[in-house]
Amino acid sequence: MRIDIITIFPEAIRCLSDYSMVKRARDSGLVAVNAVNLRDYTRDRHKQVDDSPYGGGAGMVLKPEPLFRAVEDLSRDNCPDAVIALTPAGETFTQAVAANLAQARHLILICGHYEGIDQRVLDSLVDRELSIGDYVLTGGELPALVVADAVIRLLPGVLGNEESLTTESFQGGMLEHPQYTRPAEYRGLQVPEVLLSGNHQEIKRWRQEQARAKTRELRPELLAEEALAPRREA
């Protein structure tokens, strides 16, 4: 997979993407994460990427010309599966969206900034707008890295034990069950006896019950969504 991230702060992308699973995936050749400097696609001596909004108002807006040039250049030899803008108005990024994007071979992510992106870019170049939550950040670099990380870890071969993908939170519409490790007792706090029993059927049942109880307590809307989801015919 190839992920191009268009940004005015490429050093932030390079710094934060050079750790953990993302770095291992890059070193293994499973993914290429490219920080693309939007200023490289300007044609004025000041490398200006923004301008004041038509109609007045506070703040600045990312200009269309450098973004069009950047996307067209990155698409020249390898047509992207999707061009995605990270904006507060986008659809909420979820695990299901990450799984969908993990099927792609080439993604272009555009980091929003200032008061936003010229609408002509969103209308003509962008296939999808994504948001990581109902709040406003200084720029789209952190959301772009969140999306990239969530997608990359779903690629075959990235995780050491891919079975963990089937049991983590949001798989099957519920939060993950509680996890424990050694020692079995610490400061009087005990690991549940069932996890020490070796009875895999009972352990599986316990984990399912705990996952449902945890979801009911912390994220009850997930269970409501599951109940409303259409059932497949057998």
C-alpha cells in the first residue's frame, strides 16, 4: 500500500510515522508513507498555500492551485483508490471505515488547515471527507496519522499475531473484553479464576459475557446499533 499525505508540515508526518508498527510495516515493504510538502507545488517565491476568504471573515483558506497540482502529480503514475480530506465536517472515522480503506492500494490524504480548504478542491478532487471526532484541531496532520495508523495495522503481515484483530474493540460491534497478564495476584488483586482454568470453552464464554457487559456500561449505543442492524438470511 502507498499512502501520500499532503501537508504543510511534512516533518510532523515523518516524525510521528517513524515508530512502532508503522515503521515496521515500512521497513518490511508492506507500506510506503510519503509526507508530501504542499509548498513544493506553489509557483510564487513566497510559496504561499493560503489566502483570505472571499466574502470576508477571519482566518485563511488553503488555495486550490497547489492542491490540484499536488493531487494530479501524485496520481500521474499510480491512480489513487481514494483522495481523502481530513476535515471537521467529514464523516466520522470508524473501524469499519479503516477496514474498507485497508483494501486500497493507494490513498492520498489531504491535511486541512486554517479556516479550511477551498470548496472547489473538495468538490472536484476529493472522494471522501473524514473526521476523527466532533472537535477542531490546529491541522489535519494528527487525523491523517490516526487514519494511516488504523489502516496500516489491518494490512496482512503488519501485526505479529493477526488473530488479535478478531478480538479487539469494535470487532463484532462490541468493546474488547478485559485483559490480564502475569502475575496472577498483585497487591491482593486477583486474575479471574476462569482465565487460569485452561478450559478454553469457558474462557471464550466469559470473554463474550465480559465484552457485552463492558459495552453495555461504556458504549451502550454500540449494542443499540447492533440490534438495529439488518440480519442476513441463513
